Amino acid sequence: MDVVLIIIAGLLLIVGVLGSFLPVLPGPPISWIGLLLAGFTKYVTFSTTFLVVTAGITFL
């Protein structure tokens, strides 16, 4: 299950970076969702503070 989440998170991060250049896609929110999904795996450890601060920056 972790491998599937990592793959989906990676794809979302790539789409988010593309969204930074293409005006049709909302890049930062898509990238943040990718970070959030990666945080649910046991391979990536993000603190709650990191996710809250990046969410604030993203949605600002």
C-alpha cells in the first residue's frame, strides 16, 4: 500500500510542478496533496508542523 501512495504522491508532485508553468492547473495545491499523501507512508516522515505551515503557504 505504501508503494502505491508513493507513486501517486510522485505523480501529483510532477503534475504540481507542471501546474506552476501551465495556467490551467493549480500547481501548489496539487503538490501539497502529493506531500500529504507521501506523509501517510512509513518511508517519508513529515511533522505535523511542516504540513500545517506548507498548507498555510499553499493556500495563501
